Amino acid sequence: MSTLAAPVVEFRGVGLTYPGPPPVPALRPGDVTIRRGEYVTVVGPSGSGKSTFLNIAGLLDAPTSGRYFLDGVDTGGLGDADRTALRGRRIGFVFQSFHLLPHRSATENVMLAMVYNTGPRTDRRTRAREALARVGLAHRADALPTRLSGGERQRVAIARALVTRPSLLLCDEPTGNLDTATAGSVLGLLDDLHRDGMTLVVITHDPGVAARGRRTLTIRDGVLAERTAA
């Protein structure tokens, strides 16, 4: 019996070409499998296709070739509403620029992720505070983003990504706006999440960040390849 964990992300010949003239291949057709609990980093030069990979994996863009399975769901047959709902339930996003609402508290920013949660508002608030506690910010739950440091704001963003209990955490340059010490703290948090079983995909240009992953994918000229992380 196989001991391999089930795939969370499975690309089968997935590619994306923007229509022309002339057509522009942003991601060449390829196969990728990322299994539950893996920590995968994705590297490549600017314009190589990293953002296209993230947008497809995050159900923000639909591929023009191949089939993408997320948690075993064939996403190609889904309408826009179903894709949006699946993304909201199964994927958490962490971006370089935090994307927090400045006039909402940390708790309220985290609660915004639960738009597909039909439970009482008090339950959403409780879950938001639990997520903030998980990233070490229980004491800052009522603070506005303008009163938080860069590292704290990124932790709020991570809490927002975690509060829906997603299958996949997609991080796009999560330390790009942070100083070295603060970046190290955020990367330590991602390590902790990985140890707890979270499936992580981190897009980065930083070799030090890339080395934190257990696997590293490279993208160059839209071609996905795999190398062993240092």
C-alpha cells in the first residue's frame, strides 16, 4: 500500500497562452503534483511565469490547456461561482503587500476571509481571534493595521489566510517588504505551519527563502522544472 499523501495540487499538462496576435505562452504545458503537507518553493527570474503559476494554482486564472485538480476536484468543469467558492474554502493567500483594510481591526481583517461561512458572526469572531493567537498576535487582536509593524501586519495576513482552514497556503514573496530580522520571524512561522501539516507553496526570488522548502520548482521562460532544495 502506498504511503504517499493525497495530492492537493495536480497539474496534468497545464499551460496558459494569452491570445495574440501573436499568441504569448505564459506557462508551457507541464505536470506538477504537490501533496498534502509538502513545503514547496517556486523560483525564477522576473517574467518567467511564476505569477502565472500562482494565479492558476490559486484559481485566479484558468489554464488554456490541460487539467488542474485541487484536492481531487477537476476545476476545469467549474463555473465562475463554483471556482470562487472553492478558492474561498480551500486556498489561503499571503501577499507581499499584506492587503489589509487600514480602518478595520486585526480581528475584522481576518473575519473578512470567511465570506462563505454561514455561521453566526460571533463564531467568525472567535475563529478570527483563534487564528491570530496561532500566529502570535492574540495581544494585538483589536489593533488597526496602521498601529502594527510590518511583521505584525504580515502575521495578520497569514492569520486571515489560515482562518478558513484551507488545504493550501499560497505565499507570493511573503518577506519581500520586511527587514531581515522580521523576515526570519515570518519564515519561522511558516516552518511551524509546515510542521503542523499545512501544505505550503511559496513564490520567491530570494535563494535563502527558497532553501526553506523541502522541494523547489524553477520556472524559466514559462517552463516548469524541479530541482532538489539545498
